[in-house]
Amino acid sequence: MALGFGLLSAQLRPGETDWWAATGHPVAVGPDFDPVEMRALVTELFGGWKSPGAYARVPDPFVAKKPYALKFDLADKANAFLIGREPLPLNDMSPDYPAMLVANFILGDSPTSRLWERVRQKDGLSYGVGSQFAPNSFEPNSRFVVYAIFAPQNLDRVRGAMAEEMALALKVGFTDSEVANAKDALMQERRLGRNEDGSVAGSLANQAYLGRTWSRSGEVDAAIEKMTAADVNAVLRKYLKPEDIGYAFAGEFAKKK
């Protein structure tokens, strides 16, 4: 049996540092359970939670930011960490969302991604490298993230290799084979997720919170399955702007020059 919550949040009202409220949203349970017993258990665990104020989601609008590079020297750290983030003006209901899933998978979110093959396998510069696409479910304000773990003395080489791979993807694009393989892998992941109790319960709770149904998942599946390399490359070029990525680096760089 799996139990999923749409959202559990703690709120702090501005100016009232001693005011906290725990707010529960939809609960989903599956696959086999006694509804009466489960309702009693949820009531026992959470029925006594009281909030002095109503829950309201804090808006998170898209804000274009100037690129930055923040460097933090940390003593006694064998490895350094790099993270870069670019805000993207789309959400998970946008027409470009499915193609961005595929583009991110090829670029840095798979075991055979371009970033992994270049920075880890070919150049041997990183212990872990990749990208993430974090879609917003409300405002058109998602995130594209790149990251790497590496020896501090290799910072410039890691940054250079990552930049070259992103530039190459934008210039040349992904191949038909890359897109076909990514589509197959993503569809397998999505189908597997819908066969796992925990994933299904969490999805049901999240859908209830967002006011959606499984039909949205079906729409995304259909879009992925009919997608072409031209579709994926167009969306990648529309949203990926390496010059707009803000970076932060943390590690013992002072001793590693």
C-alpha cells in the first residue's frame, strides 16, 4: 500500500516569526485498502492539525536575471561542485513541455547523455555531471539546471567542456537516432512510474491538488511519441541560452591553482 500527499507545507507569516501552520492537501492511497480504516487513520494522524490562517500558494513569476558566477572557497574539500541555473518561460502545460523533456534527457539527464559522455567518459574530468529540467506546474517559470562534481583544479576545463557541448547541441542539433532512443527511454520511465504504487499515489494526490487527471499524462505521452528531431531541436534552441545561465562553484580552489 502506498500513501501520497499532494502537498504538506509549513507557512511563516511575515512579521510573525512564532506563527507556523501545517497545511495538508489531497491524500491518495493505493492499491488495496479499507476506505473506512484509512479514513480513520488519516483523521487520527492529521485531523488535529489546526491552522490560524488559510493556505495560499505564493506566486512564483518568471523573472529574467542577469548571468552571474559565484565562487565559494571551502576548506578541506576533496571535490568541488558546480551548479548552473537558467529560468525558462514555460510550465508543464506548455506545448513545448514534452519536447523539453526529450531535449534535457539527451543533453544531460541520462546515463548516455552528451554531457556525461563528454565530460566524464571522454575527458575524465567529472565524477558526476548532467542536467535537470524542473518544470513549474503554475506560472511559466521552470528551471534548467546543469551540475558537475570534479577536482577543484579542473574547474575551468569542466566549464569549458560543458559550454562546448551545449554550443554543439544548439549549432548541430540532436540526431534522429538520439531522439528516437530518448523517446523510447522516457516512455519506459513514464510507464514504469504508472506501475509503481508510490508513484501512482503521489501522482493522484498531485493531480487532485492541481485539478488535473491522467488525461494530461496521456497528452504528454502522445506528444512524445510523435515527436521528431526537428521538434526537439527547435525547442532546445528556443529555450536554452547558455549565456543566461547563472553559476555557483564551491570547493577548495585556493590551493588548487
